[in-house]
Amino acid sequence: MRRHLYVKFLLAYLVFGILGFLTIAFFSAHLTEQYLIRSTGEKLYTEATLLADACSVSYSGSDLDMTSIEPAMESIAVYMGAEGWLMDRQGEIVYNTAGKNEGAVIEDFDPAGIGQAHYTVGRFYGYFDQDIITVYAPVSGNYNVYGYVILHLPLATAVESRDAILNVVYLTFLIIFLLSLILLILFQWSVYRPLKKITVAASQFADGNLDYRCLVRSNDEMGYLAATLNFMAGELCKMEEYQRKFISNVSHDFRSPLTTIKGYLEAMIDGTIPPELHEKYMKLVISETERLTKLTQNTLALQSLESRGTYLDLTDFDINQVIKNTAAAFEGACLPKKITFDLTFSSRTLFVRADLSKIQQVLYNLIDNAIKFSHNGSVIFLETYERYDKVFVSVRDTGIGSPKESQKKIWERFYKTDLSRGKDKKGTGLGLSIVKEIIQAHGQNIDVISTVDVGSEFIFTLQKAPEKATGSSAREE
């Protein structure tokens, strides 16, 4: 069963709290107890050493004189909460601040058994019924040991101190644990809730509901992710609408010539068109088939240009010569309309680095477009010039132009400007789309300047070929 992220985070939070408590309860408790025992033992040893030194000063003969040491031992015993003894070497209790068992002998008493340690923890040869901390300090004189000052402190005293310290630690941990709930709340509001909205939005998009919007307004990564998803959905909506429009336009542009071809052929078969007119209408049928062929070729060309990694065969060539050759190819189309070309070049030769065949297609489409929308007897101006490492190519006509609101749409597929006046029955609406795709594939720019009833000018850039000398300025018509 799927577990939500919030539940996982909550479980991790609880596990952290439990492990933290157990760490304090066992590990920290043990360390604290050991520290308190060691600290207490060192304090007791210091006091016992002072008493032993005082007793050594008052030593006379081989007996232990307690007249001056008893008050000091009682004071320390009361201050430390300990029980103080004075014992001889044989283990006999000479003096006990508790006032009991004086004269008793501790069997198997061996102060050397503690080694180098200052204290021991245990029941002192079974004398006590609970664990105690015991320290020894020898009473010596003339390089001989005559007895020992011994201080006993119940281990429970150190345990009580440990528990008091741990209670403070437990309380502090509880406060920190409760305060850390703020992190859980912040996680819920800043991460979990936005992420849940984003997940729902992604599910809606996957189901095809591209109108759904993820309402996350935060200025962080979650907000950025939500905005990106919304943008993606919007782009997909546009793409879906574009695809519908594309299919509709293609269907329309294919249906029109097919309907015309079908109508003419049926009219010739059933005799509506007499045999003497067959040649005329067969030419119209051929014209419509050429239009279909051109539409198919342009659609495939545009599809190829949009593919990722479009291959460009970059070479260095003279753009002026390419323009001359392309313009010459339109001589047959220009004669009926009495259109002429004005070629202006900044130098006799001007070399660029580009894909020759694709740039020829760009020039062909732009010149073809200029001829379509030019008046009879007009001039089409073709010009090249340099700016730094760029070469600018201009194709300008003095035709009908296009309104300002249409100039951003002319690059769209199947778009035809001013349908009432400038519609070309043989056009496909793909020529300028192909031009822009080719220029962008070269990493260059193209722009249009157009005024109604004045004309249009298309200007695009190309990369200048390195180390190519150009000749003097030339002008041709």
C-alpha cells in the first residue's frame, strides 16, 4: 500500500524522538553517572588526604592520637554527607564518625587491593548493605604507614545527583521536541501541501485536462515547479490547438484543388465540357496538381527543418552570385507582369558561410512572394551589404504590403495576408514559415518591414565567411 510522504515524515519524526529519548535514558545516563562517581571520588580523596596529613602531624609514638583529628573528620563527614573512619593497619576501626562499631575488625582488609585508583565502588568487604564510594588515605610517619583515613559515601547520593541532572535534560529535550513540531507544521505548509497540489495537477495533465491549473503561489522551488507545470500545460494546449488548426488548413488546401480536379474531369467525361475545350481544362487540372505537389513538398520541407539536429551543409559561397542566379530563374514568371529586378551589392563578391541549397530556397520563396504581391510593371529590389561579421540580404517590393496587425502572423503556417485583395490562389501559406525555419537553423535573424499600398521588405542576416576579399561596389539591373 502506498504511503504518503507526510506519513513517512511523521514516522521519521517520531522515531527520531524515541531514539533521542532512549539515547539520553541509557547512554547519557551512564556517562553522567560515571562522571559524578569519578568527581565525587576525587573530592572525597582530597578531603581524606587532608585529614590523613593532619593526623600524621599529630602522630606520636606508634599510637594514633584522635584528640585533634576527630572534630575535623566530623565536620567533613557532615559537609560531604559521608561516614568517616580511622583504621589501623590490621583493619580495626579506631574511630567512626557514625559512633558505631568502634573496635571492630574488618576481615581481609587490604588497602593495596585498590591499586592506583583513588576510590572504589562496592559494599566494602560486606560491611554495608548498599553500594558505596570508598576512598583511602594512608596515615604515615617516618616512612611507615600506621593507619588509614577512610571516607564512605553512599552511591545513591551520586545516583540522586544524576537523576536531578537527567530530569533537567529530559525536560529540555521535551521542550526541544515540542518546538520541533514547528518544523513539522512548516513542512506540511511549505512542502507537503504544495507538493500534493502539484501531484494532483500532474495527474490532471496526464489525463488530458490541460485547462487545470496548479494554484501554488510561493516564491520558492515549489512555486517555480507549479508555474513550470502550468506553463507546460499552456504550451501543450497551444500545441494541441495548433495541431487541430494545422490539420484543418492542410485538409482545406488539399480539398480545394482535389474538388476542382474532380469537377473538371467529371465535366469532361459527361460532356458538360465539349472536346474542343478539353485542352484548356486539362491545363487547369495540371496546374492544380502542381499546387498539390508544391504543398506536399513544402509541408515535408518544414517538417524536416523542425526536426532536432537539422543537418546543415555549411560551405563558403558568393551570396551575390546566388542572388543573380535565383533572380534569373524567375524570368518566365516576371515577363507576363512586366516585373524587373534591381540588384544592388556593396561589393562585387560577398562570401558567406551557410547551407547553399537552403539559402537558395530562402531566396526563391522571398522572391516568389514578392512577385505574387507586386503590381504589373513594378520593380523588385535585391540588396546585400556588410555590418561587422554579418551580411545583410534585403528583398523589397512595391506591392500591396500588409497591415501592421498581420506582420507577426505572416510566419505562421498557412497564413495568407489580406485575403480579400492579396490572396494567391496558387499559394500554400508555407513559404515564409520555411524561410524563418531555415534562417533560425543557421542561428541568424529575419525581419519584415511592410506598409499597406507601399510594399514589403524582408531582411535576413548570414554569417560572413572568414578571410574572403570582396571587390568594388557594383549595381546591376
